[in-house]
Amino acid sequence: MLVPLAGAVALAVLLGVAAFVIFNRERGCTGDPLALRVVATPDISPALNKIAGSFNKTGKAVDGHCVTVTVAKESAAKSANSFANGKLDADMWIADSSLVVGMLREAESGVTLPAPTGSAATSPIVLVAAKSAAASLAKSLKPSWQNLISVANVANADGPGKNIRVLALDPAKNSAGLGALVAAAGAAKEAGLGDEQLVGALKKLSEQIATDPSALLASLTVKSGSKVPIGVASEQSVWAHNAKKSASPVVPLYPEDGTLSLDYPIVVTAKDAATQKAAAAFTQQLATDPAKTTLREYGFRTPDGVGGGALAKDKGFEQAAPQALPSPDTRNVASMRQTWSRLNLGTRLLALLDVSGTMALPVPGAGMTRMQAITKIAGEGLSLFPADSEIGVWSFSTLLDGEKDYKELVSVGPLSEMVNGVPRKQILGQQLATVQAKATGDTGLNDTLMAAYKEMKASYERDKINTILILTDGAGNDDPTGKVTNAQMLEFLKKEYDAKRPVNLLIIAFGPDAPKGRKQMDALAEASGGEAYIAENILDVRKFFVQGMKRRLCAPDCR
């Protein structure tokens, strides 16, 4: 019984092999299949999979071997990191943007990335809002990168930003976010906006970022008080969001000052000649009319900017591609990405609050004392920092804590951290609201500053910007029993300053006596790689804090 069964099995196998050989010969294939592994970003992978399926059925042969294309999805950032480490498992890589490929090609590494051989598709980077809010938003905001900067500027809290909340895609993880960052920076420069405005906007955007378009688009229907959310995304991701029959559809807002596009560059990473030929064959397939039709069906435009029915006008899209901004220089892109990274380093800050007797004096024309003005400045400034910032406060005068000229009001730690059951941020607010000037106190600044500097240097954290903020009326050190003179203080800072572990001073003075202490304030700031400012009114503090943030770009040595 087993012999006939074995014979039948053998016959079936032979017939199967024969059919495979005959089928492949008809397709011009004589050997084993030639595998081509394509790694592409998740947004374009479904379209590429469909195109690859059609391509595989054609029996395209290379050196007698039928080419079999498989498509794996992976974010451009992850693929770029894998390539930099020599671990990218791909014969062809289709990232979502030449911005990523260009930076990788310019990077100093042991592996050279080949130049792109073409573009698979395009998708403009646009502003985007909930469909339900688009009409009201149009009355207060014309879509442009310049207006986006104005809305997001943290130093312009009373501007258009009081009615609009801007969401961003993380430029370090998302190409559309990086493209939006570059486009906005270019628009700011073109409009003659100062660096402070750009830095202020970027700092604000960094506090409301999403790692991927899906999360951002889903957030556009979540209001924050009376503020209307607006974000940035690729045009295709808008289509994809709405194609899921979302209960919260969104619409693209095309920047009037032009935009950049995701361009899905095709990079052949295969080493052997046969696989390179297979990659060339699939690249040709992507340029065919059927492939272009498929890409348009998935919400993309072809490399020439032509869209299809998926991007119909009645669905909120513009048929014509938006005005294209000039392709940015690769070095400028890398510089902007570095700017973003530096601005988003964590903050570790110890604020020294002057409570000497002169702080009880009134500020002419302000209707408040210097103490009230300084605490209001402190609250205004500290409110600009995100919840993960580590902040603490000391008060200083003379003999506040035994022989010490300073007293710890709040220890340095995360604003969101609970201290005795109360968030540190709330404790800071309470302390600022209740602190009083010491009527008989002098200004023991030098002794306090020396102790604070030693403390911050000893507890230095490398992944953060470590700063000592001095809020004073600007009279400088005035301590008859003090141990540290002005000259000794300057010598101490010059000796202790370490460019590898920098602790910078940010000095803000307010009041009629402030100009008198300007020389010493400047000297202290310069010795520590910091900056000193005199505030003419309370709202100046926003500008000063933004200027302080800007100094992160020249850290660690801004002297």
C-alpha cells in the first residue's frame, strides 16, 4: 500500500516542479527567484505593496531570475539610524524626505549613502485644522509659516496665540515636522523677524509636540480652553486620517508663502550587480501610469505634483500643488535640527530672589513695590518653563538663616514633582505670593551667589542647561558683614567656570537703582558665560527669558 502512495507523492512533486519550470520559462526565468527587499516609510508602504504585487506577477527577469519584491515598513528616522550603524537591511530604501537622506549623505561616517535615483511620490507639508473649526479659524489666521511663528511665539502671549494653540510634529522623529521647521525658519528670515521671535516660537512648539501624524490629527478636536488647535502634517496624512471614516475629519490649510514637500527619494543600497538591476527595474515600474494611479489612490501626488481623485476639491484639497519653496541647503537643515535639539535640552534652574530692605520701596509710576514687581517677574518667567523643568528658589538678603545670607524656599526639582503632597510648581507660586522684603536687610549677593554656584556645580546634570537666575533691584552686593568682595566673586567665577560643565548666570534687575549696578552685573554674567538684563517693565521678562533660551544655541561657551 505504501509503494503506490509514495509513487503518487513523487509524481505530484515532479509535476509541480515541472509546472514551476514551465511557468518560469514562459516568463523568461530559468533560475531561483531574485529577491529585492524594499524598506519604506509606513505611509507609502501600502501603495508600494500593491505596486510590488502587480510587478511580481509580470515575471520581470534579471539575468534569467524572476524578481520578487517585498516591502517592509520602517520610519525614516529609524532607517537612517540603522544605516548610520551599518545595519540597514534593505536593497532599496524609500525614505519620506530628501531632508533625511541629504543629512545622512553629508554626515561624517564610515559608510557612504548612494545618491537617490528618483522620487516615488510627493506630498506637500501643510497646516491642518479640524474641519469643524476651519471656518472660524480662517477669520483670525491666514495660513502661512510667518503667521505660524507669530501665533506660537512664547514672548507674544497677548498676540494671536491667545486664541490659537499650535501643535507640532517632532522634527527629530518625523520628516514632515522637520520640513515644517525648516519652512517656518525660512519664512521668519524672509520676513525679517528676529531670532528671538523664532526661538520663542520653537520653544513654545516644543511643549506641544506629537511623535506621529495620527496622534497630532486626532488631537485637533481637543480644545484647550477657548484656543483652537492647529497643526502641521503632510497632505497625504490628512487624506489617510479622513479615509478611516474618522468622526473628527480634518482639512489642509495651504501656506500662502509656499511650502516644502515630502518627496520619497529612491535610494538603491544593494551591493551586487544583479540586485541593483532588480532595483532599477522596480524603479522603472514606479514611473509607469498604473503605479502612478495607485499612488494617487492612496492620497499621494506624483513627483510632478499631480494628484488624483483622492485629493478632490470637495474633500477639502487643492487640485494644483501649492507653491514650492526652494530646496533648503543640507547644512541649514542640519543646523535647524541642532537648534531644535539644543532648545529642547532640559532646564535645571536655581532662582535667587532679592528680599533686601530696598525691595520694599515703591516703583515710581508702577503702583507696586520692587518686591511685588520682582515676584511678578519671577512668576511670569518661571511660567514659561515646561513641567519637566527642575526649578528651585532661594531668597537672599543678610542673615536670613543664622549666619547665612540666603534661605532655601523651594528645593531644586521637577515642577511636576510632589513635595509633601503638593506639586513643586504650586509651592513655587505660593512662595512667590507670600515672600516679604526684610526691612533691615542688606544685599548679601556675593556670599549667596558663591554658595549657589558651588551647589549647582556639585549637582550638575549633563543633559540639562544648568542656570542660576538672579532677580534683584540691581543695587549689587551691599553687605557690611559679607565675606566675599566683588573682586573675589569675579575671580571665583572665572576660576570655577567649566565649559564642559557650564553653570551660567542669568541676571534680571528691575527698578530705578538697577542701572547703578550694571557694570558689576555684566561682569558677573560674562565670567559665567551668561547674560544680564535691566527690565523697564514687567512684560520685558518674556523677552529676556527668550534671549536666555537663545543662548543655548552657543552653549557651552557664549562668552
